[in-house]
Amino acid sequence: MPEPVGDGVKWERAGLVGAAIGVVAAGAAAGVAIERVTVGRSVRRKAQLALDAAGPYGSLRGQPGTAVAEDGTELYYETDEPAEPVPEPARRGWRRRREAAAEPAPLTVVFCHGYCLNQDAWHFQRAVLRGTVRAVYWDQRSHGRSERGRDQAAGGPVTIDQLGRDLKAVLDAAVPQGPVVLVGHSMGGMTVMAFADQYPEYVRERVAGAGFLSTSSGKLAAVTLGLPAVGARAFRAVAPGLLRIMGSQAELVERARKATAELFAGVIKRYSFGSDVEPGVERFAERLIESTPIDVVAEFYPAFTEHEKGEALAVLDGLPALVLAGDKDLLTPSAHSTEIAERLPAAEVLIVPGAGHLVTFERPDVVNPALARLIAHAADSVRAPVGDGLRELAAAGDAQPVYGG
């Protein structure tokens, strides 16, 4: 194949760097040698469309709503309401009895997604939990259907603390009353920690449980990303500046990312999963990450090296909790989950053998029952009702092999 010349060289280089850097922050990483896929682009595109049609992941929708962050950014969320386990003729009377008894508001589970994903990343959990409990799924600023961060559009930095305040805005809009369980994956878990750090009184009054999946309370600057020590140090040295340059050339880099999609897909697979997954699941992850603009990738990356929220976990100590990670996670290694668990000694801890960063995609058979147990435990602690389906799911999980501990 002839070597590209002129602008072609720039595009090829920008594409390789853009694919690698964009994925490292998202749930994949840079600096890995990947063989070129020899399938033509038109053939590959047809295969992608076939996978998208065969596995309609991310298609679940709820009641839409919008919260407004402190800087005016509109944050999109959706609510799944629990099914009412009473026949229609008795429903009006049941409601009157409930109002007369002044029953508390139902438990609500709020799901916070990871970096370069969106609320659809919870598809495999949402599919089994819907109808059993009230749940809110939201898109972090600049992700999914939420508005591009207005502070960032004006040149301001992203901080994990700001994401914690965004979560507060979503809670105020979507869950004005009743107990709450907060669940976060990767950046979403960091968002929950930042929220707890800034709103300890809210936690004491309203939060009934917390789940931390594939996340970290800090020390992310020391993560090697599965690279040799020299490569990891080199990456940390050049990544911030390179990302700034790429963010300023977003249009060029986006075009190059598309031109090098086969490399991009290979990096996603390696750094998102620890084992082989169905092609449709792999494609789903690829589609979510590809949808995040490179300038958003660039804006968020520096916030992770500054994230240090280990002390904030004390606010959540004593509540029902879940700490879960894959032991092949190269982005937030399972040792980081172990450190979180040490600060939450009452938590259920699951380290899933063979799973990578997107353990929620890779092992829903383990993740879903664990989440159901967390929600059921939290509901019992505040005497809130949940659907029978959730308890059945939690009980089914008891038959799973024990992972970690």
C-alpha cells in the first residue's frame, strides 16, 4: 500500500494519535501496537450496521427530563418508574390509602455513567431492573444528550467537583424526595465521591446506599495503562499537551478518527474488555466511545489526574455499598477498588476474574445480581418497597460463584 503524502501523512498521524488518546481516557488507552485490519472500509461499515441492527443495545428509553447545572448547562436524564403490582380496578383506592397513610416516597436509584460513554452504557442493567425500582439515568455534561458544558465552551476547565455538583442538580430535579441509591461506573463513581464530599448533609439525610463499579478514589496519575514503565511515563508526560493540541484541531482529528476506525476498534477491545465478548457488545462499546467528540475527550482528561476523593468515602461508611471491578481492568485497576473497599468495610466486594473496565457490558450476569442485592439491602434499611423481580434477581445472584471478597 503506498505511503500517504502531504496532508495524508498529517491525517494518518493525527488519526493514530486521535484514536489512541481518545480511547485511553474513555475506556481504552494509547501506546499499544495494533495490527491493521485488512477488511475494506465499506465491508467493515456493512458489518457495523448489521451488528447495530442485530443487537439494539442502548435503545431503552424512559420519561425524559432536564436539570440545569450551576453554569446553566442543561443535563438530560430519563426516569424509569416501577410497575405498580396492583390490578387497575383497585389502583385508585390503593393510591388513596397510600396518601392517607402518608407513606414515604419510593427508593430511587441514580446511575452515573463513565467518561466518553452516556446513560445508554447502563443498557444491560436497565433491561433487567426496569419495572422493579424507580431509576434515573443521566448524561454527564458534554456527553450523550446533555448540553456541551457552558463553562467549558467559555474556556473553563472540567473538574470532578463540578460533576458532583451536576449530580446534585439532577437529584434536585429528578428525585425531590425519598431515599436514594447512587451508582457510578468509572468517572461516574468519581462523580458520586465528589458529591458526597460536597454534600455530606444530603448523604446523611437521603442516601441509602452506594455502588462503585470500575472506579478509583485517586492516584490515577500512577496507573500504567498496561504499558511498560518507560512507556507509561512517556505517555503521562506528553498526553496533556497533545490532547490540548488535538482539542484545538477537533475537526481534523474527528475526520482522522473515522479514517482509522479499524485501529480505534482494536484499542477499544483491548482496553475495555478482559475477555472475548459478542461482536454486537463490542460494537456497542465502540459506538458509544466514538460518539464523544475529541475536544470533550481533551477537556475532561486532566481532571482525572487531579481526582483525590479517598477521604470523602468516610461520609458513606456504614451505608449498604457495593464495590466491583474486573481483575483485568487496565484503566482503573482492581487495586483501586480494593482501596475503596478498605474505606467501606461493610461493602460487598466483587473482583471479577477475566473482566476488564467495561465489566457492566462484559459480565452482566455478575453485575446485575450484585446491584439487585445492593438495592434490596438499601430498600430494607429505609423500609422502602421494591418489586418482586428485583428480589428474585438478587436471590439468583446468590447462586453465582463467589468472586473476590
